[in-house]
Amino acid sequence: MADMGNRSLIGVVSLVGVLAFATRASGVTINVPAAYSTIQAGIDAASDGDIVLVADGVYSENISFNGKNIRVVSAGGASSCTINGGGVSEVVKFMNNETRSAVLEGFTLTNGYGHGGGVRIDGASPTVLDCIIRSEERRVGKEGSTRWSPYH
């Protein structure tokens, strides 16, 4: 009988471990700005499989997925949620082996600058859905040698 009790205890512990893994594997939703004040802070707190849900508004920042296969999604779509890069760098960067599971969805990206302008993809294969890219300036050729903008 003691052997049967040990098996039951092992089974319960195993089931709890599987449930804990399954809960985390499905991902959590991180709300910006409710839980984190910036999109980048939400990304930094996220793990693969998580969703960073961004409330409507204008966010003045440049973001990088930092190799995380997460979804960054606006609550109200591109007409309601803007990331303004401030003209200092690309607005969004995918540069660390992100896969198609790294998703940017439903943003207007403005005032990007650099090699990618609005979105820079280098050594990655992310998914970008329903985004609008406006007033971007990017460099072509050697660093700083040529500037191009469709609006000049």
C-alpha cells in the first residue's frame, strides 16, 4: 500500500508541473501602459509566447524585440496607436534571430531614421501586420553617405 501512495503523490506532483508549464507556455498578456509605462519596458518583461498589448495613444520611443518571439499588438489598430521614433533611429528593430513568431501588429510608425527607417530587419524573419509607415528617412550605402526619403 505504501508503494501505491508514493505513485499517487508522484502523479499529482507531475500533473501540477505539467499544468504550470502549460500555463506559461500559452503566454501571458502584458498591458502597456497599465503595467509598464513604455512598449520597450513591456518587451523587456516579456518571454517567448507572451503578448504585449498596447493601449491606444502616441508612444515616443524606439523599440527592439531583442530576440524575443512575442506579439506586440495595438489595442485599437494602426489608426489609433502610433510609435514616434523621434528621428533618431529605426522605430522598430528585429536584429536578433527573431522568427515569424515575433509579431508587430496594428501600429502607425513615424519619424524613423537609419538603415531601416520605420522597421529594420537584419538576421531575423518577423511578421509585421497591418502597420502604416510614414515620413521615414533611411540611409543607403555607406554609413551616412546617402539619405533618401520618398517625401523629398
